[in-house]
Amino acid sequence: MRINEIFDDVRRTERMLSRELLVRFALIAVCCATGWLFLRLAFLPVWMVCYMAMAVLEKHLVMRSARMPPRRALWVTCTAGFTLASVFAVLPIMVWNIGSETAKFATGLLLCGAALNIFLLRARNLALGVAYMLPICAAFYWIAFSFFTAPTGGTDFWIGLVLCLSLTIYFWVCLVEADRAQTELTTTRAQFEQAQKIEGIGQMTSGISHDFNNILNVVQGNLELLRDYPDTPDRADFVNEALTATRRGAELVQALT
């Protein structure tokens, strides 16, 4: 049940033409066009096409997962997310290798944006969050190892490695907390929906009992009049009103079945 609830949330937010996807594609296109035109980075158009194709494929797989068994759907979604994040993680590494100050600034922005995307949109489940986060953390470690100098690594390398380890631990704690918060939200939502159902049943029961009470009052009143005045000329009216009330009761029962 937990996996099904997770995927219900994922499918609601991972629509094929969601606002987030359109904005993401637009920003990527603008940034890649800028880098290609002004910095002559020929790899950017190729990377952009690969990333957008993978993003569309990921959305398609998420939608298709509704017809899959829950565990298989989770595996497929995690694999697609890991692949998409891996494609994205290639970009900051390639940009970092350019070596300029602008490239290093752009690398920091790319990795920061990736982390925000994960925690704000994708950390609905620990497995999904880890699938998206692993390639991003790998990019951090790749950059840290770029500072390595023989024979012992050098001060910059060890500082970078410590920072990467600290960031990995912090990301893990954040993912665990995000998963816990999502679980509590799902539980609270289920409890609220159950309370609404119980309240609706109570209101319906109250209304039905009120209608039946009115019908029984009509029947009882007319039968009492027949008992007290057996020879009254209104005898037929009493019987007709009682029969009409019973027909209303029968229609009410039929409407409930």
C-alpha cells in the first residue's frame, strides 16, 4: 500500500507536460544555446538532446508504471531516475574540466540546482531519492579527485574529499527525513480520508433514519385513525395515505441497494 501511495503522488506531479518540465527544458535550452554561441561548447547541443530525450522517457515510464506490479514499478522508476540523473551529472563534470572561473561557477550552480530539484520534487521515497542523488554525489567526488596530486593527494584533494563526505552524510540524513515526513503525510491523509468517509456515512445514516421515521409516523398515524374510527367515511383516505407512505419507504430502500 505504501508503494502505491508513493506512485500516486509521483504520477500527479510527473505529468508529461508539467509546468516544472517545460520550465526546466526552457532554461536548459537557453543555457545550452548561450554556452554554444558564446563559449563554442560543441558538446552542449548533444548533451541537451540526450537529456531531454531521457527526461521524456522517464515521464513515460512513470505513467506506464500504473499497469505494473508495485515492486517492479519502483525498480523501473528508480532505474529511469538514476539514468536521468547520470545524464545530468555528466554536464557539471564536463563544464568543470573547462577550467575557467566562469565554468567553475556554472558547475556550482548546476550541482546546487540538481540538489534542489531532488529535495523539492523527487525525495518522496528513500529509494527514489537515492537513485537521483547517487550520480550527483558521484559528480562531487569526481571534482574532488580532480585536485589529486601525486604522491599523497595534496591539501586541496583531502579538503575536497572531506567536504564531499560531509555533504554525502548530510544528503543521506535529509533523504531519510524527507521519507519520514512523506510517510507521516501519507498516513495523516489516509486518516483524514477515512474520517471523512465515516462522517459521510454518519450523515447519510442520520438522513435515512429521519426519512424512515417520517414514513413510519404517517403509517402509524393512519392506522391509529382506522382503529379509533373504523366506520368513518374517510377510511379509504387513511388506507391510501398509509399505502403511499409504504411505497415511499420501498423506493427509499431500493435507492439504497
